[in-house]
Amino acid sequence: MVKKIIIDTDPGIDDAMAIFLALRSPEIQLMGLTTIFGNVDCDQSVLNALRLLETEGHGAVPVSKGSDVPLFISTIHYATHVHGKDGMGNTNPPMPRGKPIGISAAQFIVKTILDNPGEITLVPIGPLTNIALAIRLEPRIIKLIKEVVIMGGAATVPGNVTPVAEANIWHDPHAASIVFSAGLPLTMVGLDVTMKVIQTEACLNEIYKANNPATNLLSRIMPCYQDFYFKVLGSRDLYIHDPSAIAYVLDPSLFRVQKMPIFVETEGHCIGQTVPDYRNQWGNLPLTNVCIDVNASGVLGLIKDRLIK
């Protein structure tokens, strides 16, 4: 059965790979892209979302602009040092032909879920602000949504922007707290598994040989991403973060999942930490499906297979 999904995204180089993976998978019907700040500001996210869809000939897929700011935090940090000032590896691609639709991301999420009860999977691969706003706008969607699969968090491993916090959660921890405590059918594809899925430079070069619109764009934007990894980790091999969430949607059997409550810290030195309550000692949070292990070669094979077609 085809899965109807909305990707909430802050493109972003690894977002680009995730979106191409979804577009090239016949099991997925992409209902829309909703955009958020994070890797770049939200205006740039909109442009990049439109560009990515048009690259693959899917310009009719709606793009809806989301929040420019976190719910409460006043300081915004963009990851332009990772993804480039334009979010596309400083390649400065031409302006897209299309425009975003005239309703906000939260409104689009709510409308799409209400129009397709029990059928929509949300895949947020950026900060969770738009999802929290949609829940506030129409709480009924909590019971009408099929699933939420987020790329974010870290239950068993250190963070990547602070010793304890993963970037997407850290950008808006208050929104994340709302999402994790809402009672949604929620799966967390966090650093616990994404840092085990390592795409080598040799693997990327094999993908580029496909010489299709998606791989040609990836070959232009990836060097900026790899440069960041080399500066920080001394290698041009990459952790596969955002595409891993799409891989979970496509084939959950590639992941080992443990159910546990997740508490999101919203203040202090550990802001943005996703704390696993293994023994349900706090007892006041719903269970989250937390991915704790992964068939890394299976995920990498799936990504390669879809991108080179």
C-alpha cells in the first residue's frame, strides 16, 4: 500500500537526499513539503524545497512555509557552516519557478490530516516547531494521524550540538516537548542509529555515476557537507541522518525499536536533551518507539538503489 507522507524540512544537504529518496520510492506518495528554520532560515528553506521538487519534475507537489522562529527561544542558530549559506553547498542554484501555497505549514498539516484521516505519516527532519503548532491549532489530529517519524534526538549516545543534545531538538526544545508528550504514534530515528549509517566517499561516487537529475545535484552540493565532516572528524565519509527517517518509513524492519517515554529538557545546561525513561519511573509520558539499532548496510543499499534508478 502506498504511504501518504508530509516531509517537514529545512533543506539542507542531507534533507535533499532524503527528499529525493522519497520522490524516487514508489511506496511513497509525497503529499507536500512543509518548511522550517534550522539548517537555513525559513525563506531559504522554501526556495530549496521548491528547487528540489522541480529538479525531479515534481513541481506540482505543494510547498508550505512554516515558522521562522522557535516557540519561545529568542536566539536562532543556523547550520550554514555545515550546509552553506544557501543550504545547497554554496552552489547558488537558479531561482525556482514555483511558489509556496498560501497557507502556513501548520494549517497545511492540519488540513491534509483532516482530509485523509488515518492515512498521513508526518516525517519531520528539522526542528519540530511546525508539528507543535499544528497540534495546538487542531488537537484532533493526534488521533487522526497514522504515524510521526522524526529525525531527531539521542537516547543512548551523546548529542551533536552539545554534549547531550541533537540539533533538531535543540533548535526548539519546547516544540519537541509538546510533540513527545502529545500521545502521537511517534517514532524517533535519532543519533542512536543515524551515526551508525555511514556513507563513504566511494559510495557517493558510485551514486553520482547514475547521472540523473537527483544525483547530479547531489554531486554538486555534497562537497560542502563533506568539507565540514573532514574539518570536524577528519573524514569525508558522512553520517546519514535525514535519509534514515525516510528509510524507516520505507522499511521499518531495518531498525530495532524499543518503546520508552522520552522527556525533553527545555531549560538549563542540558536544554534539548532527550532523556529516555527506561523503567517508566516518571509515569506521566506516552511511549515513543525509539530506534536503538539499525541494519546500516540495508539502509545504505536502499538509498543507493533508489537514487541510481
